[in-house]
Amino acid sequence: MHITIKWNALAETAGVSFGITVAVVAVFALGILALSRREAAVSAAREGGTAAAGGGKLALAGAYVCFAACGAVVLYGLSLIAGK
């Protein structure tokens, strides 16, 4: 029995996997950055700057969106693996 490896398909799969991994890590890092910006806005609001309070809510919403996107990608990947 002779086994043939489709090297182009293997390289394409590896490239897409690497790209998706980098994208998910970047989006997660943006979520962490948004949380740190929120903390800065909350501490500025405590010190008397009321204008920063709205930025804290926006940063928190952005963090939720980033983390939800990461979770959706992970769940989609798991469904691809376990779906068959």
C-alpha cells in the first residue's frame, strides 16, 4: 500500500491555523488592553474627572466584544473537531 501526502493541503491547513491563532491572540490582547483602559478611566473618575466615566463604559463594552469573539472562534473550532 502506497500512501500519498498532499503537501499543498497540509501547508494550507498549517498556514490557516497559524493565521487564526495569531488573530485570536491579538483580539484577546485588545480585550486585555480595553480592560486596562477601563481601570484607568475608573481611577480617573474617582479622582474627580467625571468625563472619563463614559470612556470606562465604552472600554468595558469593547473588552466584552473582544472576549466574545475569542470564545466564538474557540467554540467554532471545537464544533469542527467534534462535529463529525
